[in-house]
Amino acid sequence: MNHPIPPVRVDLRGTGSEQGELARWRLISLEKQLPQPRLLTGVGTPALVAALLLTLLAIFTFAYLNRTSPAGVPRAVTDSQREFVREVARGLDSSVVRSREELARTADAYNARPAGAAAQLAALTRDQPKWRGVGVLDAGGRSSVAGAGQPVALPAGITAGRVAVPVVEGNDPRLLLVEPLTDGRLLVAELNLHIRTLRLDPKAKQAVLIAVPGGGRSLVQGAPVQAAPALDELIVGAVGATSGVPTATRTGAPVVSAADKGPAVPVAPVVTADAAGRTGVVVVSLVYVPVTAAAVTREPLVAALALLVGAGAVLLILQFGLVRPVRLLLVHAKAAASGNSTEGSPKTANAQVNRIASAFTTLAVRQRSSTAQRSSTAQRSSTAQRGADPGAGGVPAGAAVVMAVVAVLSAAGGIMATLTPDEQDLPAQVVRDSENQVAAVAGAVDDTLDSGYTKLTQAGADNRKAGTRQMRQVLDRLLDENHRFRSGYLVSANGSVITSAGRAPLRPGGPLPGEGGVVLHDVQGRLPIVYAYTQLADGRSLVAEFDVRYLTRLLERVDGRLRVLDVDQRDILDSAGYLAFTQISSPQVRSATAEALTGKPYARVAEVDGDRKLLIAAPVALEGSAAHLEWTVVAERPITDFALPGNELRQGALLVAVVAAGIGLLLFSWYYFFQLRPLRNLAREAAALAGGDSSRVISPRWHDDIGAVAVCLEVCRQAAIHGEQRLGGAARLRGTEGMPTAIMTRVPERRKAGSRGGRSSRRGD
């Protein structure tokens, strides 16, 4: 905060020494009145901050781009293993849930008619090898009342209730399911834990196991697991970690594996485990992945050096193009505003600074001429012309800032230009895992359609002759228990709707095609109409329409774009948004779909629509109620989406380049709003003042170095009008923008002791 300097009487007719003392006093007084730059408002602060940010970004870049995966295993492999195991565990859990529902229906049938226990158990296990054995035991779980398949027994310590007990012995994992009955007895069944057939890579010695935390493990598919303490510890650690995280991954130390051809390649065991719902079992995948040597790459170092060079360029360009000229101008302005002699204007690289400095020189000459004698109009005109001279050229301040920003952007562009190209291929394990995931999605779509038809058939079989009201209740219950359906309705023999539940039917009226099945109605309209139907004994039929959004969500289990195409290459479902029944034109996709419908798996990296993508196709169903639809799930995922070393390097570099561009934008914005605009405005005002227009008061916009120059210019303007008494030592109020400085006449003091008027006069002063 600046305080007005009290007036001091100085004899200006003194010696030269007195004049020097007066000039020094004016300079000291002026500096006390000038605004001082605060934190982050100095003219050199933006350049310093930008250089510091670029230096920190260079350090971060070197560390971030120089990352290596554990044991040299690409992160794409560990990610694909996690997704693969998660999908297998989800499928196993769904299978157990469906089996549990079947066992619960058998328990309901027993509760309704206990005398038919033998027939009910036989119906449960008929043509279903997943049931190892099922039986009705007494309340203590010791003696068997009825049974089917192999004998079952309740393990000791198991409480009589609805429980699931995993049993893992050898290569025969099972799940013991217990359902309490209303008469106090127990329905106990042993369910074989089978996993759908997977395509495993024999070269990677992949194995899929089912394990129990703190218990044993069983091999269900793949290569035998060798006995090794380190490997056992790895598997036990991954299985135990599933209690704290959804999916656990453990990577072992690399070992040398003998290759069929060529030199031995070091491989690292990767163990991934995920719990199958609340069944108490864990799905484990073991695979040996070739180790990628952590080669020293130049990209992180080059990127860091480019940012450091950019930081140095910012400092140099702005130091000589803006910061140093403004500081020289401030020194010159202080000298002119305090009455010190100035030997010409400082010549800098900044055009605006040169113009303002020339105006100070012109005003100083005018002030000295005004003090000696009032100059003639011709003399003032000549001086004004000299003051209007913009100075000896120079580069505009905006150009210097733009050059600094270009240096930052050039560093960002250099980072992107020196990087290696994107990855063009994928590890074999990633391709195989992705193939299994897409096959799982196709199986989920098939299971949704087939089990939906089965549930509808069961509902129709249990209520063949039910009335309209009772059938409405059946439909309500069916939709409540199955979110896959959007609507359900009962139709007459001619196809008209008798009663319905859920949303309005999309299927138009008309007879149904046949006695039952899953149907895609026509291939027109904005949405595909997929429904299941079954015919009742009296000619009526039950129809349930599948929810397209529910089916589409099944496709979203796998990253990338997944589509369901029919045999005519039309888009039926799409995870990325689509127009229904759009004809697919890509030859790669068409050939993949055609090959998948023959039963051959299709999974390879191909050029699709100009991009390198992993293209996978799997048939939805080759048998069952949905087989006649001839649907295929096609998955497309760009190679750049996978976490491979080259892709990660480019993505990290892109992140760094974006941050560097942001720093450049911050630098430009900071200088433009707080330095360039005030400097340009001050240059225009200085040129007008030097040209003879002294009517405008010059006010500082900001309390910084440019604001101090503005105050000095205002001092020189007042001195040019009123003489040297308005130089640095004069008492004045520092104006702000919108509040011009006004020179007020001093009111003489009236010193009358005890006078109220005197006190009033002093207050007015």
C-alpha cells in the first residue's frame, strides 16, 4: 500500500549537487508510490511457472513411459486372463443357479406329494449327467428314504438347512446341495461341476482348475499341473486372495522352457483366480507366458529431453522478448518520472516497450522545455513528432509469447513423432482368451433364448387348461422371475391376444408358425422382435417376447464391438448402437460369419475397415431351440485397445503431449490476459500522449511491473502539463481503472486555537 509523501520545500535554484539530491529523493518517493508485483503477478512469473511445469512433466514422462510389466509379462495377457477367468466363473455360477432352481422345483414337488419321491428324483436325473446322485435323507441326514444315481450322504458337521458344500477330490469336483423339506427330511444332491469346453493353448500349457480356499484343487481342462513348491504357493496365494478382490492374479519367476524349434525361451507362470459367485469354489487358470525382454528404449529419454528443451526455450524466448525489456522499461520510466536525466530510449527486442520508452523520452524533453520556458507551438509539434515515433522497431510482445507456445507445442509434437508405430499383432494367449470370451457370450445368448423357451414350456405344461385369470397370474410370475422377457401374452388359435402382462406386445396379430420354438419375427422395423412360444392343449398359445436391451447387455460383457448377425449377414443386435437389419458389407466380417456357421472357430488379426483389429466369430447355437436362427456373434476390437508395450507407450505419450499442450495454452492465456493486453493498451496511450494528447489520465490495470510503468507515465503526463513539481515527490492518489486521478487545490489551514471551524478545516484537509 502506498502512502502520499508529505510536501517538502526544496529550492530548485540550488547547485547541481542539490539537483542530484532532489532527483534521488524523488526516485525514492516515487518507488514508494508505485505498485509492487505480488505473487504470480510478475512479468516473468508465467514463464517461470511454465518452465517448472514442463520440467516436472519431463520427470513424470521419463518415469511413466519407462514402466515395465512384472516379470516381463505384457499387461494385455494378464488382462485377458482376468477377463477369461471372470467369464468362466460367471458361467459356472449361472449353471449352479439353474441347477439349484431345478432342485428347488423337485423339493416343491416332493412337498406336494411325498409318496412320489422315487419318480420325482428319477425325473430330475433323467438325461442329465450333471447330477451325480440325489436322495431324500431323514432329518439327521444319515439314512436314505429315496434316491437316484450314486448314493449321497451328508458330511459330518453340516447343519440341516439350505446349504452348498464344495467337494474337491482328485479330478472330480462336486457341489453338495441341500434343500430342507416340509416333513423335516432333507433333499441332498451331488452336482458335478462341469465347465463348458474351452479352447486352450497347448503351447502355453494352460490349465483350468477348480479349487476351494484352504482346501484342495481339481484339474478340469488343460495340461497337467506339475508339482512344484513355488507353483503351489502361487496357486494357493491366488485362490486365497479371491476373498478380498474379485479377481486375483499372481505372476511367478521366469523359468527356461525348452522350445521345439530354436533356442529356449524364458516363460513366466501366470495364475488367475476368481470366485464362482457364492458357491464356495474358485476357478483358476494357469498359463505360461513368454517373457518379453525389458529392452532399453530411447523414447522415454527423448520425450523427457524434448520437454526440457521446451522449458529452456520458453525461458530464453520470454526472457529476451518480454521480461528483460519490461524491466529495462521500468528502470527508464522511474528515471523519467523522478526527473533524472535519460540518455535516449533503451533499445530492446520488444516493439511495445520501445514505443513506450520513446514516449517517456519525449515527455521528459517536453517537461524540461516547459520548465525553462514555454515552447512555441512549432517546437511542441516537432517534439510531438519525435515522440510519436514508435522507436527502432522490435518484435511485438504477442509474437514472443506465441514463439514460446510454439516451442512447447513443438516439444509435444516431437514426442509423438519419435515414437514407434502401434502394435500390429497380438500374443497368441490374448487371441485364445478373447476367443473363449466371445464363445461364452454366444453361449449366454443361446442359454438365454433356450432356457427362456424352456421356462415358457414348463409354465404352459403346468397350466394347460388354466383359465384366463389364472393364466394372467402365470404370465405375471413368469415376467417377474425372468427379466429376459419384456412381455408375455396368451393368444387364441387365430393369433389374437386374449390377455397379456408386461409391456405392449410388438408382434402383430396372426397365427403362430408351428407348435413352439424361438422365432425372429420378420426382418423389418426399428427393433428385432424375438419371441418364444408354446402351444397349449386347447389350441391357445403362450408367447413371451425377449427384451432386446437385455440381449444387448449380454454382448457388453466383452470389450470391443460385438454384433449378432443372422445367416443373411444382417445386424440383429449390436453393443455399439445400430439400425436393426442393416446389411453388413465388410468382406472380412462376412467371411468370418460364414466360417463360424460351419462350426469352425474364427479368431485372427485382420484389416477391417482400414484398421488392424482382432476379429472373432462364434455361432450362437448349433443345436437346441435357437439353432434354426443361425445367428453368429462377431467381435471386433482394435489392436490399439490392448495393453501391449507399444500401445501403452503411444497412449502414455499422447497423454504427455496433451498435458504439454495444456501448459502451452495456460502460458498463452496467462500472458495474454495479464501482460499482453495491458502492455498494448499502455503502448497506445503512450503514443497518444507523446503525440500531444495529454487529456487522458493513465491508470494502471494491474499491480505489477506494467502497472508501475503506467503510474510513471501518468507522473510524466502531469509533469509535462504542470511542471516538475508533479514529478516523483509530489503527493498524489494512485488511481485505478475507472477512477481517474484528479489534482485538487490545496485548502489553506486555519489555525485558531479552540475554534470549531479550525477543526472542521483540518478534517476537510
